[in-house]
Amino acid sequence: MADTINSTGSEFVFSDWLELFQKYRDDMEKELETVRLHKKEVQNIRQEIYDRYENGYFLRDDKRIVISAPEIIIGNVNKSGQLLDDGLSTVVIRSGGIDIQGVGDVGYIRNKATFIEQRAVDSGCDGLEEVVHDNASVMTQARSILLDSNDSTEVYTRDISQKKMTTGIAIHTDTVLDIDASVSRHEWTKAIEDKVKVLNDNLSTLKKEVDEKLDEIKGLFDEMEKDLEGDQELLSSEIMSSTNIGALESYGQQLADRSIGLSRCIDDFFVSVSLYAEQYRQQKALTEAKMTKSEDEFKNNVTGAGISINAEQIDITNTDGDHAVRENDGTYLRIMSKNIFVGAVNGKNENHEKGTIALRGESILVETNDRKKNGDDLDMPTTGKVEINSKEILVSSLDYEQKKDQERTEKNLTEEGNIRIRAKKINVDGTDLEGTAAGELTMNSGKISVVSAEVDKESREIKEIHKGGTLELATETVTIGKDAAEKILSEKIEAKTNTELKLIQGDKATLTVSGNKLTVEDDGTNFSKGELTVDVESKFNKKMTATTIEANDVTGKKVTVNNCLKAPSLTAQG
């Protein structure tokens, strides 16, 4: 330690070191640049300590060092290259740039370990920092990339070296593949609060350690100064007695022992200060990064997270590792979002001329039923709407067939095919935007039934007529029995009613059938062609005028009346 004495011979570097240590301790909560400046200032001290008191070998050249051999093994190994312990040794490579190259068309780099971690952080000159810079990134480029998660122990069941890939990226897992692009409010609020709490607890412990180590260093400095002062007194004595020489050797041994303890204490102090500075930096950065948005603000504002999948062909399937489609009940594909768009469109957001979207399955459900908890049950009220809009809409129950190399064609109506529209209100509207009836509604079937009736809740078959039900046909012209072009003409028209049938013109009934009685009320009835035959007893309670009437009297004799027939009442019998 003779060279630790200044040229004055009475002052030691200990005071300078203490001043530097104290300044480092006082500035350990300063910005990163200040902390790193202190680390550089104490580098020479740490180097001198390791040079003097620690065992080991140090090799350095200010220009270049080349290690060359056909095979190079670096590690805590014996001459055969085998590890000397149970894996507790460490190899650290630290530099501003590290370049690992495997040269040639068969060159390779292999990493093998139970745990492999890659993090894009700046670890600083001592390896104790974890600074994330704006350009932090991990880049991997190759003609083919394979990522495999094998759910096995002892030995991997898949040998990825045997999987030959020409180009592309293959990602495989036996269990779960989680691709997540999302922002978590919990992570940026509560999780940060928890991390800051842990860091604050650590900082309290580390600050105590730093102060204890600094006090210990001061004590060791005081003791070593006393030893050095005693050493100088002995060396400057005019009489060198055997006692003095023995004391000198004793002092030298004490100084050597204290120097080793001092070196370790100083090194521990530097580590504690660096750890404190780094954790304080993290605590400050996390506190500043904590999200201040309320829960409602977070829910209602865009986070910017997104996933983009782009390819000429995209297949999403539920198959196992043998490429067989899974058929168990737990197989499903779920898409959940507030807004979902599926479109056969081009880059201009225009419809492809022959673009198609196909949904196919044994059962397809499209619903807007909500889900609301009601104890252990669920209420599922219908909300919202389903809108279908197209130039032509076809709803059918048809069987198809597709012959080789041909488009599919209709084969026949599906046996027992059924289309049912069920709602409290059903409106078929053929009006334009101005409210004008401009469209056309055509119903064509072997049998058409329009009823207002009660049905069985299971079979949906008609049980009885609905009391108070009505059927209204309202248009300028109603034609029953033929179409407008008179291509279709009904063979039979039948009207049935249980109590009453009415035909109304204007605001009064003109024809009423009630209780098996027909009543006609009009301004005159004209039979212009054919014959009117009455096979029942007839009564005329008002005036009747006829040109000619032929009848049989009670004796069966034919009676003819020309020009005039007047009577209070007339009875004709056949």
C-alpha cells in the first residue's frame, strides 16, 4: 500500500475516495447520466482493488486480442472441456456491440439452456441496469423460421431439426398459442402501483445497506490510516531494533488483511449503490408512466392496439396435429367485437364483381338476443335489428347438386322444407322513399293460407280461430280468381264464415249473409244476360215491374201477363 500515500508522505487517498463515495451516494437518485458518470469515476478504484486484492487473471490489450483455434471452449471447464461444477459458474460477455457469426452455407449458431431469455434493454457498464431506449427491438430474419412449443419432459417428442422448410414461418404448440395485441388498464394502473410498492420496499432496504457499507468503509479507512501512520513511524525510526522490525511485519499483515476486507466492502458498496440507483430510476419511470385515464375514458377511447393478418389465402381450421378436423363438443371458433365487418371487397372498398361470402353448417343462428344474469339463470331479451339489403334476396329450402367441373344447380325442393317468419308485427313494404306504393308482391304456391288463429305451442299447428282476429285487403281494385293478364283463372272460389259475411260499398253493407239469410241493399240489381231461376217461395213486399211474366196458376194452367202486373203481394209456386 506504499503507493497509496501522497507525495507529501502524510496524507492518504482515503479522504479523496471517501469524498467520491459520498458524492456517489448523494447522487444515486439523480438522472441516469449523472449515475453513469459516477460509475466511470469509480472504475479506476474498482480496477485497482481487483488488481491488488482479488485473485484472478486479467488480460487486456488497447488494440486487439485474437483467440484462434479449430475448437474453442470458454467456461469453468477442465482440460477435456467438461464443466467442473454443477452449473453454478457464469460466463459474461459485455460490450457495446457483440457480433456472433456462423460462416458458410452450413454455418450455424446454437443456443442451449434450460432457460433462455432475450430482452432489448441497456444493462449499463456494470450489467445492473435495465434501460429501455426508444429503438429497443429484436429482429430475426431468415428464409425459414420455426418456433415450436413441445409439451413434453425428459426429452422432446418432436425433433425440429428433422422438419424441413424451404421458406416461411411455422409456429406450433401442443397447448396454447396466445397472440395478444391489447392495452391493459390494470397493467398500467394497479399493476404499476404494486410494482412501485415493491420497489419502494427494496429502496428502503438498499438505502440502509448503502449507508451501512459506507460507514463500514469509513471505519476501515480510519483503521488503515492508523496502520499506515504506524508503519511510517517505524520506517522513520533512527534505531531499527528487532522489536520494531517485528512490529513492522505485524503492521504489514494487519494492513493486508484489512485491505482484502476493504476491497470487498467497497465492491459491495458499489453494487448496492448501482442497484439503488437503477431501482429508483425504475420506480420514477413507472410512476410517471402510470395511466391517469378513468375507467370510462379508457373504455371509450382508442388504445391503438391492433393485429393485421395479410395473405392471399387464409385458412382458420380446427384440426389436430394429424390434420384431422376436430369433432368433439369443445371445438369452436369465436369472434367477439363491438363492430365486425366481413366483406368481399377490393382495395378501393368496392364490391368484387363476383365476390361471395358463404356460411355453411348443419345449423346457423343469427340473433340479436342479449344476455342478462338473473340469479343463476339468463334472460335473453331480443334487442337491436338484423338488416339484409340486396338487389335480389332469395330465401329458399332447396336441394342442390354439383356435377364434376360444373357449377352447382338446383335439384328439387327440400322434402319437408319449411320457411317460417314469426314476430308480433310483420310488415312487407313495397313503397319508395316518398311513401308511394311502387313495388310488387307475388305469392305463388300450391296452397296459400292466411289465418288469424291460435296454434299449438309445440307443433305450431292451428287449434282454433283467434277471437277478434281480422283480415284486411285494401286497394283501389281487388281481383279474386284471375291475374291482371288473365293468364290464370280460378276454377272455384269459396267463402266460408261461421256467423256473418258482408260486402260493403262506401259506408253501407250492400250484401249480407247472416243466419243463413241473404240481404241485398242497393240502388238496383240488373241481370242483363241469362236466366234467373228461383226454386223457392218468393215474396215481393214492394212494387215490382215486369214486361212479361209467365206462371202457372193453382190448377197448373199457364198464365201469361204482358206489360203490366200490379198487386199488393205476389206468390209464385212451382
